[in-house]
Amino acid sequence: MKTEITRSLKKSEELFEKATRLLVGGGQGHKRPGKVHGRYPIYAVRGEGVKFWDADGNEYIDYLCAFGPMLLGYGYPAVDEAVKARIDEGMIFNIHHPSELELAEKLCELIPSCEMVSYFTGGSGATTGAVKIARAFTGREKVIRCGYHGWHDWCDSGERGIPRCVKELTIGVPYNDIDALREVLEANRDQIAVFMLEAFQGDGPTGTYLADVKELCAKHGVILCFDEVKTGFRFAMGGFQQYCGITPDLSCFGKALGNGYDISLVCGKREIMETVNDVWIAATFHGQLLGVTAALATIREMERIDGISTIWRQGKRLMDGLEEIMRSHGVNAWMIGQPPMPRLKFGEGLDNLRDEFYASTADRGIYFDPGHCWFISPMHTDEIIERTLQASDEAIGEALKRV
């Protein structure tokens, strides 16, 4: 049965016009219209499972999951009920709460690199905290980065608003290029504190890349930190490091851990973490109990439902199905990534077809993100995957007629 298209974005457009007068840039940079403007929603008003509804009442199956935090979906009962109970007892105090220790103990059981924990808010806070810890431990100042690590000055690749002296302390290297890393390390001997690495990018590491990275960092006395803000609790309960079998010195986690409630952390080897007790890493909301409570509930539920296996299975169904659809229409497009974090890539010269495809899937209630990896949830059921594939088949057929 062909999907009926009766969508309007009138209210979303009106709200954004108002926002341009009230909010800097009209809102958060990564949420502003621009994907397929005029066809994608701009304002969401409600979510349930892996669906959300926009300001105009349109329903969407969500494959971005709020840029990753909604691991178990919107309004997951066991998580929200735990948080509501925590609200009744108190969300934050002058002093510590025992649940902070309960979560830390659980993380030490799950994550290979985790022997001690420091709590933060937001992924950018965690990666910046890891840099500070590494600098304190090594007595060095320079950082090598590979991937996206947030908006703070040390890792922002933009020009405006960042002091030159700060930018000069961070050196970027390409992913899967061990020679580039070796060259930077040799050129900056005894100056690099940490290599901050998104260990999974694109299709993932090739060959012995991660093992070679670990060996090189150890040789140069450089802390190896995996930024697992995106990958944590998706590839495995212990993160991508558990999946790939390479244990870094430090790790950063966030996003999916709290299923939508703000919590992030740096964890690492005891020999590093226990030496930075005198380094000032503190903020009012570090370790706030809504995030801690949500994290504990999220972990319990993921273990109870074997969420990791479901993510891999449903992600593979989506990837295989989309590739078959593109082949059947003779379109040079293929899936990249891995089932927990896939993405559709169109061949060279197909930009117009790509944009029309994503606009047409949005018309049919499927929220893919054209410029970002997708995130698979255990709540992407067989029925939802099937509906997605049917809509995608219709969408590419229509897109081919329009370009």
C-alpha cells in the first residue's frame, strides 16, 4: 500500500520565523533548518518510542534519536519512572549521594578502561575534562584530535571566538592514517598530552589501525583517550572498546547512557585518575541525580532486554534493505558504518537525487538525517523497519522522477 502524503509544516515555519528574532541564529546550530529545508520538520512537540510528532501534528519514525541520546526511545517507562521517583526524593544536594557510587561500580564492571570515574554534563564537558586530566598527568600541553569532540575551544575547528594561542595547542590528524599520527608525534616529542580519538568513524578502523595507535601512544608517553560519546552502549555495553578489543587509557561517555537525561563521564585507569585529585574538576550539576538515576535504569533495561543484540539485528535489517532498494532502482548509493550507527551514502554527482530522496522520506514520515550518522534503538521493531523500507522504496522512486 502506497503511503498517503498530506503533510504541512506551516506551524514549524512560523515558529522558526519567530525564533530568528528571539534566539541566536534561530536556535542551536545543529538543530537549525538546513537538511532539506521546506520538507523537514523544525519543531517537535512530543515523542514516544522511536517516533516523534512535529508542531503540525505529523508523525515521524526517528533514526537520529535526538542526535543519539534516546537509546531506548522517548518516554521509556522504566527510565522515566525511576527519574520521577528520584525527583520526589531530591535531585541534587550539597553533598554526595550513594547512587553515584552504585553507577561507578557498574561502569567499572562493564567498560574495559574503567577503574575510576569522574562525572560531567554534556559530551563536550567530558572530552574537555579528559584533556585536563591528561595534561595534569603528563605535564604536557598539546593535544592531537581525530573526530568530533564538541564545541569547546580546545577542539573547535572554527576560527571565530577562539584565541590563537589555544588553537595552536591542538593538532588534527585524519582517521585510519597511522603515518600521519606517527609524523605528528615525532615532530612534537615530549609535548603531546593526549590523543583524543573517535575510534569508530565512517566504516570503522581498518586493519591494525587501533592496535598501532595504542602502541605509538605508549611509545611516546601519550595518553590514549577514546571519545565514546556516540558509540557508548551501542556497539557493546562496554562501548566500542569492548567490541574492538582495544582498551584505551581514558574514555569519554555520554549521550545514550542517560536515555535523554543529561549525564557524561570520563573513566580511566586508576594509575591516571587517582593522581589528579588536586585538579579542579567540579561543577554544580556534575553527578546530578536525574542523570545518574536514568543511567542506572537505562543500563538495567538494556541488560534485561538484551538491547545490544537487537540493535545489531535491526540495524543490519535496515542496512540490507536500503541497499537492496537502491540496487533495484539502479541508484549508486550504499550503506556505510555498522548496524548500530549506519548511514546511506550517495555516489558522486547525485546530490540532487540525495536531497530529493531525503525530502521524500520525510514526506512519508521517516526522519533520516542526510548529514549525520543514524542511531539504531532496540525500539526499532520489525514493523517499524518494514514501514521504513516501504517508504524508502516509494521515496527513491519518486525522487528519480523529480530529478
